[in-house]
Amino acid sequence: MKRLFLLAFALASLAFAQPATHDPAALRDAALAGDTIAWDFAEGLTTEVGQRLAGTEAEARGREWAMRRLRELGFANVHVEPFELDVWVRGEERAEIVSPFPQSLAVTALGGSGATPARGLQGEVVGFDSLAELEAAPDSAVRGRIVFIGHAMRPAQDGAGYGAFGPARFRGPGVAARKGAAAVVIRSAGTDYHRNPHTGGTNWPDGVRAIPAGALSLPDAEQLQRMLRRAGERPVRMRLTLTPRNLGRRQSGNVVAEVPGTDPSAGVILIGGHLDSWDLGTGAIDNAAGAAITTAAAHRIMRAGRPRRTIRIVLFGAEEVGVFGGTAYFERHRGDGNVVLVSESDFGADRVWRAAFSLAGADTALADRVMTALAPLGIVRGRDRANAGADLGAWAAAGTAAIDLGQDGTRYFDYHHTPDDTLDKIDPAQLRQNVAAWTAMLAVAANWPGEIGRTEPRPAR
Amino acid sequence: MKRLFLLAFALASLAFAQPATHDPAALRDAALAGDTIAWDFAEGLTTEVGQRLAGTEAEARGREWAMRRLRELGFANVHVEPFELDVWVRGEERAEIVSPFPQSLAVTALGGSGATPARGLQGEVVGFDSLAELEAAPDSAVRGRIVFIGHAMRPAQDGAGYGAFGPARFRGPGVAARKGAAAVVIRSAGTDYHRNPHTGGTNWPDGVRAIPAGALSLPDAEQLQRMLRRAGERPVRMRLTLTPRNLGRRQSGNVVAEVPGTDPSAGVILIGGHLDSWDLGTGAIDNAAGAAITTAAAHRIMRAGRPRRTIRIVLFGAEEVGVFGGTAYFERHRGDGNVVLVSESDFGADRVWRAAFSLAGADTALADRVMTALAPLGIVRGRDRANAGADLGAWAAAGTAAIDLGQDGTRYFDYHHTPDDTLDKIDPAQLRQNVAAWTAMLAVAANWPGEIGRTEPRPAR
């Protein structure tokens, strides 16, 4: 009911909703030619703060840095909304083949990994080429051993490889633990051949105690597979040392900033990315880039005049370790009743190549208008419904309209969750293209003269 | 005089020097189409032994592995010629920015680095963009500080960037030490943007005590430069922890194997690569590949029948840490008087693109014949004289004829001396092209009916 009332109010205010200065094409082309705000934001955050593991003082410094920058840029209502979470931190990490081919392998602990004794844990390695193969194995093949899980993830423009092969990380260690494994090492959920393993969270099923769980780089995973082949009947024995610790409850928070709209009844557009990162790199593509792109685009709208709708940027905390910031924000604000559209940037800094929409059936004209503004950037229209990413996905699932500006993910999983996620992986020209696409989309959506309606709810991903 | 006598003898035996089975084109094409020996050698050595730091038990296992493999392949006179050297091993390595932007940087110790206290050494960083800039600085700008040395090395097909910018590593730490620096970190002598710093030896001038000397990866070197810019007047303070140790005298050795020739008076062709590697990777391109390529090519000649000249493979020990194996071999055998041609493979596993020669003036026909055999592989003739690489360069400098089969080095310094020097960096097709080029060259040179003369001596590089 409230929504219908807002609709009536919105229609009444239609006449003065679209400032002439918010021409999407002009704003888009200006961003493409010369945006510097996004680069400066990404460079500053990654250089002056560096890694920003959720719940640590580094993440807190990241919030302070972001609030200072957002205020300098002139945004309104800059503040932090705190929440708490359990914090896990990395310790020592070593994997050594003891026999028959003594040598070290490059390993890193998965988020949530259990710990080995300080001096490590030694066991025989049993290898599986896929999660399915592990699942099919009898417990007796696994019990007391160090399980290796391989997979065949390849680069894909839309990132589909992560969904298909990522479960080796998300679920594999839990499966191994349930079968009685002493520890587990997976082939990193990544696509590069550098000896920087990919970390990332793993999930333990209810009632299953966390065992030590690490990821090997691809060169090391293949080295281990060669060893298993060449060893023949001889057991391959590994000493694994992973000593992460749980620090208990710590504070994180979401940083919020706004471009105030002229028409409170037209609703709020919620955009953003996440401010935390894994601890190995400086979180440049994951996700200083997303924070930078959405900030720069909102700033370009703000400089051009007040839009009809308020644009709210949320830079979420603690995404990597379990979407704590996104969940906290949704729980706190789902009842506000004023969020009409959500859109998140959290897939690197390479060019936007595809847009997807989740809009009410009556709102096809909005999607068409957005596509008209995006097409000169080489962006195509996707067939799937927008899902709004990890931090804003709950909104889309609950029926809030959503737009995804999908980035090219071909090289994303070369760097994702590795020490290599650093500023040099951001291509300034592609970053500007992102800002241009976001600016064009926001120029259309924030000034859209009609209502932006709700869609059918659907199961959360 | 001995040489002239050998010449007369060689001419006398000309008639039966060239078995019909040693057709260079046929041998070349067979290698290109189907060589598996080189790959098996490289895979076996890097998988079953892994890293092979000079003077360690791992390098000794490498010698055992190589001798076993060379005997299995049917080579004659397989043996090791031992020598001793001082051994340096890596310890802990950490670089942390203390202020104003606290975070960790990826660092590795350079070979021969001095050690910090176990808990590290803290100092203000003073940055120089080049070795020349450091050299021009007054001692007062350096004294007691941690010196950072940058450079502008870029990829080059012939590896020229290493000669031009490598001195930041070879000499830079010594220059900093002489000016009173507390420690030094350089931008790695490399061309990749992965957070795997490049190690490699550094040289301390006489009378200068070794200080802690590390290399930052390129992303970290650029991060430090950004910090120095963004810090303005604030000092950038680093805590550097490098705890390498000197183990004293240890044994290394050169592994030798032969394809016996039919004509002892025609002299010996000396080929090979080095068996040791740095300790960070598994030494696949540096230099399991060179050992594998020369072994496979010599084996193809051997299988085709006895060549006129003996081909001797030497897999040198302790090249990385100061060419100890090459020097020991030269000192021991320079007086033998029977080595007529030297050629080394030590620049990775990418395709041979250029051949260079250092031959007596009368031997242009030999070079022409070699080029005829190489041209179908897309190999061009270089203008510079062959220098025969680090381990065999002393022979070429002393006047022994030499042929260089120059490999494409465009991506060599992406991996050189890093953890990323692993088997996956070898492209099997390009490896076969190397074997094909070496087989063709050896088929021509080992059966060359004339004498292979000596050249003018020149200064060693």
C-alpha cells in the first residue's frame, strides 16, 4: 500500500524530475574521456590502506579512509553503520612433500580453515580429480589422509567457471572432513599459472569440525598430480602446516554516502561494492574497483545537478568472509520501503560487456532507455535476470528492481583472492569505461520519470 | 702445434666421417614432429627433484637423477666431476611498511645478501629511480637508511633488458653498502606483474661488507614508489627481515656424458646447460630446459649412428651462484686440447629465433651449412659473435669456436629466478623446436668434414 501511495506521489512530481544537465550520453562520454576519480580512489585505498581483511584494524582504516574521501568529494550523509562478526586470521602456511620427492609446494589457508599443530601434520596424500570423484569415494579411502581435490576450471567471460568448479573450494573441504580426512588441499579456484594460491572461504556443514584446508597454486596442484602418477605404488607423504586463529567477535561496518534527490517519493537507488578484501593482495579488483566505479559515477551525477532520486552508495564491510555487511544492511533497511533499484559492482575492473535487468513487467521502457545509453560502449543485453551481486542480492531476491552491469571476467580468476590482486591489474581505460557505463545507467535510472516497480520475489542464490 | 697435427689427422679421415643417417634435415624434422625425450627429462627433473640450489642435498639429488637418466638413455662415460663452493641459503623474509601506510610487501633475499637481526631492522626508505641516480647521490642521503633502487627494464626478444637494467641487482646493493646504507631493496630484475620477487646473485665489492639486500616484486616496487609520493614530507619507514645464512664449503659437481665419435682426431664438441637452479621455483626454464634440449639432441644424433666427432654433454653445477661449475670445468680441461666447438642452452625453452657464430675466418662454409639446416625453423642469422653462455663462455673467450642458438627471451624475465619458474612455463611445441634446431646443428657440426678451427681470443664477458 505504501508503495502505491509513493507511485501516485512520483507521478505527480514527474514534471520537474529530469534536469537538462543529466543527459546520459554527454555524461557517459565525459566519463569515458577523462574520469580520474575512480582511479584516484582505487589507488588511494590500495596504496594507503593495502589489504583490508574483515574485522581487522586494516579494514577499520579502510572505513576511515573511505569516509574521509567521500566527504572530500562532497557526498551527503556520510556515515558508518557498524556490525559485528567472528574474525579468522591466517597463520603460518607450508606444504612440504616428505617422500618420495622431497620439496615445498606453495599453499595458502582457506578462510575458515582449521589449524594443524604448530609443527604441522604429516599424512599420505590421496588425490581426486574432481569434487564428484571425492564424493563418490568410500570413507575408507579418505580417513586419516590428506585429501587433494582437483578440478578443471577454465576462464570464462561471464565467470561461469567459478560457479561450476568453485564448489571444490566452497564444499570440498567439508565433504573431506565428513569422510574423516585429516586435512585437505585443493587446486586453487583460479585460472592462472602463477605460484600464488587463491584463498577464499569454505563452508563446514553443521556438526562437522573444521579441518586444516588449504589451496595449492595451479603449478603446485599439477606438480602434486605428477608426483602421484610418478610415485606409482609408493605413498606420497605431505607435511602440512596451517596455523590460522579465530579472534572472536570484532567490529566491521558499512560506509554510506548519498547524492540527495529532488523527489523523496521517487525512492532510493542503492549502489556500491565492498570495502573489505582478502588479506593476501591489496584488494584492487576485489573490490576497491567496485567502490571506486560506483563512487565516481555517483559523483559525476551529483556534479551535474540533483537527480530526481536519491543515489545511495554503500561500501560494504566483511563481504569476503560471508556477506556480513550486505546481510546486516538488508536486515536493518529492508523495512524502510524506499529502495526502488539496486545495482552492485563486484567483478573486477575490466570493461562492462553485458547488462542484465530485473524489472517489473511494465518497466521495459526503462531497460530500453538504459540500453540505448550503454550501446555505444559496446555493451550487449543479457538474457538472464539481474541478481545484483553478493551484497545486494537479497534485495533483488526479495523483489526490488535490479540492474547488473556485467564486467568481462576472462582474467578475473587469474587474480581473484591472490597476492596478485594489486593496483597494476586495473587497466585505467577499462576502468573509465566502467564509470561511463555506470554514469549513463544512473543518469537514466535516477531521473526516470515513471515509477520503478517491484518484481516477483525469487529464491535467494 | 698440437692443433695443426690434429688438423692433418682430421683431413686424412675425411672420407668416412659422415654417416648417411645423419641427414640434418631429416633428423631436424623428426625432432620437431615427435621429440619426447626433452619433455620427459624436464618433467622428471623438476617433478622428482624440484629446486636444486647449488651445494645443497637437492642439487646432489639432481646429479644422481641426471646420471641415472643419462645412463638409461645409453650415453657413454657418464660420470660426475666434483668441486666445492661456499653455500648461502635463504632464511625468513619479510618487508613491512611501518608508517605512514602499514602493510606488507613481497620481498625475497638476493643471493649473497647479508642478514638482518632475527627480529628485523627498521629504517627510513630513501628511493632512487635508477642505479645511476643512486650512484650520483651523496653518501649523506643514503647513510643508515634502507635504499630502494628502481629501474625501467622491459621485455626484449634478445634479453637486452637484463644487461641494461640488471646492474641494479648485480651492482646496486654494493653501491648502497659503500655509501653506508643499512639495507637495500631493489625492484626485481624482471618484467612481470606478479608478486613473486626475482632473486639472483649480487656482488659485493672488495672490502665492502654484505648488507641485507632484497628484491621486491614489480607490484610491490611500484606500491613503494606510490607510498613515497603520497607520504609527502612524512618518512616512509620499513621493517626488513632477511635471515640468510652461509653454510661454509659444500660439494657440487658437473655431470658429464658422451656420444663417442668415430674420429678422435676431429676433436670434441662440448654442449650443455646447468643442473642447479635457484631455490624458489623448480628451475624448469632455468635450466632444466637447457639440460633437456641438449640431452635430447645429442641422443637423436647417437640413435642415428656414430658421428665423426665426440659430442660431450656437461650439465654444470652451481651456475646461478657464480658459474662455479663452468669455471671448474674450464680450469680442469682447458689444457686437454681437444675441444673444438662449444654451445650452451641457457635461456629458457621458447623457440630458437637467431643463430650466432664465432668461427675461424676459414669456416664460413660451416656456418652457412648450419644456417641452411636451421632456416626452415624460422631461424635468422645474427650479426654478433657467439659467446656460448655463462658456463662455456670462457672457452669461446679463449678462442674455441662457438655457436649460439638464441632463444626468444620475450617472456623469459617474467619467470627467471622466481617461484614461477615451473614446468608449466615450458611450451612443448617450442621445446621440440629447440631440440630440432640443436639436432640439426649437431648433425652438421659433429660430421663436418673439415677442421673446426680456433678464433681470436677476446676478453671474457
